[in-house]
Amino acid sequence: MKLYPIKLLPYVSETIWGGKKLIEEYGVKTEKNNAAEGWMLSCHEAGASTVANGDFAGMALPEVVKANPALCGDNAKNFEDFPILIKFIDAMDNLSVQVHPTKEYCELTGKGQSKTECWYIIDCEEDAGLILGFKDKISPEEFKAAIANNTLTDYVETVKVKKGDFFFIDSGTLHAICKGILLAEVQESSNTTYRIYDYNRVGADGKPRELHVEDGAAVTKLEKYSQPDFSNSDLDTDERRLLADCPLFKVWKLDIKDPHINSANEESFVSLLIMSGEGSLECCGETLPLVKGDSIFIPANAGEYKLMGELEIIETRI
């Protein structure tokens, strides 16, 4: 099997809060009314990415990696399934206030999948913000009462954001992306969300969207949000900066202005999510043009590759 850089086409999720920037500005193609989320690297059963080029063109990514597990690298053997999911998210309106379960809770209840995630703010409106944790530590009784009394937003912490901000959200952290934000998300491969509060909205069927208060209350950390610092001054450079390093994934922000050389070794594949600019990738004897909105999967053991042009990229490995 000849290794080559794989370009991926996303699964598109339409929601009541989604916008159209991914369609209008990032080349995402869909017949849906909006593109709230583009699942740019996904092997999840709820929506898989599709290969756009080369020998695997037209195949769903889960089919490709199942038939060729070596593409993912040795680190993938530590996981039962393909471990990560990478998205673009375009929030034209507020997302629900929600929480994702911990691994321990999923094992205890026998349902759902844990989800730790991180966000890079690509663009946002001037007053945009995120809900992250609580203003102060509260009791389980206060939490449930606030949900019942429709006063939860009085207790949560809202953090103003700007382009280039980064946030790591461990499972169990209460959170919400608010309107006017476009971001890149790297997450555990999970689609389990416990919706706590939804601004009394109704869904496309005209009925209030389902809440998951009991599950949510069981896993939510009732405390202030704390942002971990993963920066590494010894290894960070002007063009490659570490954003996150956890047992699930490692994420870097790349700012490419001069040729950038790196490699994909036996440990992991390399995901490149192009957030802005244009350029090219030389890898495995092939040259692939790059524009914003592209998602590239470089197989493990592909060896040295070169990025050229002016590009802002989220690089992810496992």
C-alpha cells in the first residue's frame, strides 16, 4: 500500500443554532440549510468523513482505517476505537448549556461516551463569549434548584473571547459556545451531550428540546473553570506552538510563512486543519494544494513532509 496525504470531506451537521460561514467561506458543501458543524476528521458512527483523493477516494474514513489500521500509528492501539473527532463549529446563536460525561460515569451507567475537548477561536463577534463553569463553587442542591427555577445563567461564568484564544474543556465541565463564534474543536470521539439548559427554545418539531438534568447533575463539576497551561517554552517556536497535551491527543497551532518541515513517524497520524490562508503540502512524493477549510490526514510512517505558503493550521496527533 502506497502512503499518501489524504484529503477529507466532512460530515455536516445542521442545527437550530448553526450558521452558514462554513458553506460560504470554508468550502463546505451541503444541501442542508446550515452547516453548524463540519466533522472534518471523523470515524464516528453518527457522521463520518469521506476521502476525496487517491486510492481511497469515495470511501468513508472508518472503512479505510479499519482495513488499514497501520495508517493510524502505534498509539492508536491504546484505544478501542478511533480516538478523536475534529470539527469546525459555527455558532450563529447560543448553544445549550451542557456537559459531557466522564469515562467513569459512562462505565458506571453503561451508556454514552466520555468527551474531553478543546477549542481554538478562529473568529468571533466583538462581544462574543463562552460559558465555562461557575462564578463560585455551588452545592448540588443549589445547582438543581437553579435549573428548576430557570436561574442557572445567574450562576455560570461567562468568559469574553477573541480571535486566537484557546480553551481546554475536561469532561464534567459545564460549558456553552455562545452566538457569534467560529471555532475549531479537537475532541474525544464522542457524541454524548447532557443538555442542562436551552433558553426555553423549541426544536424543528416545535417542541422543547430534551434536557438531561439527572445525568448532567451527576457529572458536572460545581466549581470555577480552570484553564490548564500546556505551553512548552523549550519547544515552542514562532511557527509551532503547543496548545494541548493530554492522554487523548496533542494539539499545536501552526503559523506558516516560510517552508515548514516535519514528519509523521510510526507513533501517530498527523491531522492538519487549515483555518486560513493558502499554500501546499509536499508528502510521499505528492504535492497537494491547501486552502482554508481543508482537512488533511497524513498517515503514520509517511515520513518527512513540507508545508509552504501562508497558512494558519491546527495540527493534531494522538
